[in-house]
Amino acid sequence: MKQNLEIIRQLTYTDFKLRYSGSVLGYLWSFLKPLGLFLVLYIVFAQMLRFGDSVPNFPMYLLIGIVLWNFFVEVTTNGLHSIVQRSSLIKKIYFPRIIIVLVSSFSALINLSFNVMVLIILMIIFKIDVFHLKTLLAPLYIIELWVLGFSLALILSSLYVRYRDISYIWELFLQIFFYATPIIYPFSMITSPYDKYLMINPIAQIITDFRLIFITFDYPTLPYYPWLHLFGIFLILILGLVIFQRSQRSFAEQL
Amino acid sequence: MRAIKIKNLSKSFMINSVSSRSLKYTLLNVFGGTRQKLTVLDDISFDIKKGEFIGIIGQNGCGKSTLLKILAGIIEPDTGKIEINGKVSPFLELGVGFQEELSALDNIYLYGSLLGMTKSQIDEKLNDIISFSELEKFINTPLKHFSSGMYVRLAFSVAIHADFDNLLLDEVLAVGDVSFQQKCFQKFEEIKEKGKTIVFVSHNLKQIVNFSDKVIWMESGKIKSFDNAKKIVNRYIQSHVFSTIRKIENSKVSIRSVNCDKNIYKTKEDIKITIKYQAMDVSKSINFGLGIYSDNLNEYIFGFNTSHDKIKIKPFKNGTIETILRKQSLLPGNYYINVVCFNKDEIKFLDFVGQAFKFEIIGNQKYRGLVEINHSWIVK
């Protein structure tokens, strides 16, 4: 166990070090990327389009959605490729294979933490109350999103070893879900029967609740399906673990 | 005490003739496609005792590497039982997981962790690892600037300092320079003395003979024999030599006998070799060649043939040729001669006799090596 923790630590550290190796600005890019994105959103949506006038701080509202969505995309896409990418490791040395998927999701978490830092700074600049008791709920939503992404990554990475089509299928799936999730449009714009369908999507629930903490100061409510999402994510996690456990035995042969 | 016990181990792979990595292929071939079963390991059993140095030899594709991968836990066998006492450290490829962009130091920690070391263990052994690799000056240099020799040294130093009971090595020392190889084998001796077990796959038969206690000879997925290293390697070489000789079919020439005038000689004594042959077709000229090998190391010492010496042989129906090794300079030891008969083409042979004659050179072992070279000293 202690050795496995050390492997996780070393692989995560390596990923982190390699991410910006060779670039002049290095880790600064982790801040510059979300900052640049915010600038674009601010100019387009707050100055030019006046698209989300019904929502206060609409650029922030958008940025939260995009940051969380990008995190989900990164966890699942990196996870999907992780096993195949590290095939040389898998073929030559034994350690629990799940570590590889876990490490790829940690890299996404590190990236997210940079984004969140930018978010916090921007929120302070825009006088959004960050130091609020409800803020404590935010990490829980991130964990919820991470567990969902990681569970899907377990399934996707196992399938990807056998079927290379999975990466295209997942890309298409993400495109569809980008619009099936209130990321670039305010959730309040969705009319009555559809809001219910939209809320079945756990990512929609997480992003909406996350925004509720900071942008619109309501209590995070789960009026639609109180326990469905947690239960669903738990099921996906179990499914992911079972599928991964069963297929990992033949990874070294199939790669 | 037993280190590794393998019982009735079998493994086969399903080989697809076309890549099956697309869904389309799978969907089109749900009712069986063109999959072929390839048995790589076929009912293998053996025991390895603690502290033994075991060599594994065999031709490519005989299952050596698969066996090692199963011992390392990378591949699961289809059937059979594996019992391994203690921790296994696989060294199947140089520097698994090495990152070119990172420094040697970072890579030590990365690779060390993959080999099952904790950070404190690596901290403790860091000085040993660095000094063994002789890379003190380059420890903060990114790996991409390393030569392949430096790469080997770094990878090997980490692997050898890992905390293990059983070390698995797959043909990895072939790369490093000779002096580093020597150092590694010295380290192996130390490891052995500590009661640790080493399983070593190599095509370098000399290394196998020099360091293994016992050798597993594998042939098409089975263990052909498992015995004393020298014995197995000698038999392996014999069978190997014969299998690589491509004799012309329906050859018109056959070597009847090969004899020397004695069995035992002294250094500097002439050796007379007599070859008797039979030729059906006397119209085409033929050549004879001799190869002298040392019996215990299987080292090729000297080879010569009639075409080298610009001698053309017009064959007789029943012919004899003689050659004299004048004042031969072989040092005391056992030797043998291979005899070959060929026409113009030196790749295909009319006839070949392996170990046609064995002889011994006696005398006092004054010098070292295989041959005595005429020399003089000048002291100024």
C-alpha cells in the first residue's frame, strides 16, 4: 500500500513537471489560460451580446460552468487514453493498473485547482462573497464531479484498450452533452417540462448547484431528484470498478 | 528454501489476422472470425531454490519472455499454479517509465517507486545508486542528453538497489559497456550471497555459463531440460549449430571420417588431421574447411579452408586430404574440430560434421587465454 502511494505520488509529480516542460512561462500558463478565457467571455457576453442580462455576473456564471465542464472533459478524456498511453509501463512492470487512471484524474484535479484559484481571485475582484459558510459545499461538488469522471474513465479506458472507436464515440458524446448541460446558457432559460429532463444529467446538477453557491445566493437545493445523482454516480463507480478489474488482467496482452 | 515454484503452467494467446481494435471488426465477427490460438507456454513445471542464479535459454519465440512476464505478474497464465516467496523485481526493459525531459535524479525516484521502493528507502540508497551508476556529475542533467551507456547505467543502478527477493532480468545487459557489465555481475554475486534469487534470460551463452548455477532450456513453449548450466549450454550449442547448417539436399559429397594422429598433444606440437570423403560427381571441384573450438567455452578459435589458401581440390571417388596444424599454439585445454565440405558457395554445404574430432592439449598452464602468441619483451 505504501509503495502504491509512492507510485501515485511519483507519477502525478512527473505528469505535473512534464506538463509545461520546455515552455518559457511554465506553470504561469495554468493561470493565463482561464484568465484569457474569462477575458473573452467578459468582452463577448457582458459588453457585446448582453445575452445573460437576467443573471448577475454572467461572465463569472459562464466561467464557473466552463471550468467545471473542462475538468470533466479532462478527467474522462485523459483517463480514456491513459492505459494505452502508458502501455510501455504496463507491459514491463506490475503495479495496480487503476493507479494509472487515478493519476490521470489527479493531473486534471491539479489543473482544476489552478483554475479555481483564478476563479477565487476574479470573484474577489467582482465583489462576490467567497468567504461564506456555503462555500464549504463547493469542494463536495468537485469531489462529486471527480468521482463521476473517474468512474467513467475506468469504463472508457478499459474499453479503449479493446476498441479504439471509443475515443471518437466519447468525443461525440461530449459534444452532445455540452449542449445538454447548462454551460453557456443560463439554466433559468429552460422552460418547464425540459428543465426536469435536463436535471437528470448529473453534470447539470453539479454545475447548477455550484453556481448557486456563488452567483445566485439561494441555498443549494435539489428540488428535482434529491438522491438520484448521488445514487447514480455511486452505481457508475461500482460498475467502473468491476469492469476495470475484469479487463485489467489482459491489458498487457492486448496493448 | 524454495523461491519460485511453477506447476503445470500454460499460456496461449489469441492472434488476430487483422487488427480487431475497431468496433466494426468485432461486430462483423461476432460469430467467430479469423482468430488463431497460439500456445506460448505448454504445461511448464519447475522449482527454483532460494539463492540460485537461473539462466533461461532458447530460440526466439520459445516463450522465455512470456514466462518472465508471468513471473513478474504482468501477464496472467491460463492455467497452472505459481508460488513466489518474497518480492519480485522485474527488469525486463531498461528504464521503464523513464522520462527524457526529467533529470536523472527525478528519474531515480520515479523508477524506484515503480520498482516498489518508498521515498525513504530511495533516500537511504540514493548515494549508493548514484555512485554505482558513476553519474555523479550528471545527476541534474535531463535524460535526453544521456548516451545509451549512461542510460543503462542509471536504469541498472536503480533496479539493482531495489528491495527484492527475486530479480528477473530479460536480456538487458547486452547494451552496457564491458566494464559496467563486469561490475553488474559482481553485484549479482553479492546479491546471490545474500540469499536472493536471480532469473536471467540471455542469448549470451558465455554470460549464462559464467554466472548461472542451473539453466532452463526452453523449446516451443516447453522446458526441454533444466540442469547444470555447463551441461545444458553445451548441448544447446550442439543442437543449435546443426540446426543452422543448411546442407544441400542430395549432396554428391559426403565426409566419411575425420581423424587426428593422436588424442593428446602438447603446445607447439604438430597436429595432423586426415579427412576421408566420398564423391559421386568428380567433375566439380570442392573445398574443405576446418573450425577449431574450445570445448568448455565453445569459443571459435580458428577457421580456415582450402579456398582461403587457394587450393583447388579435384575430387576422387574415394579421396583423402590431410592438413597439418604446424607448431599450433593452443594452450592446455580441450578442443574440438568441425569439418565442412562445400563447393563455390560457402553458405550452403555439401557436408558438415560437427565435433568431428576432440583432442586435448596438455602442458603446464603458464599463460592465460586460449592461444599462445609469440612475444618478446624489451626492458629499457
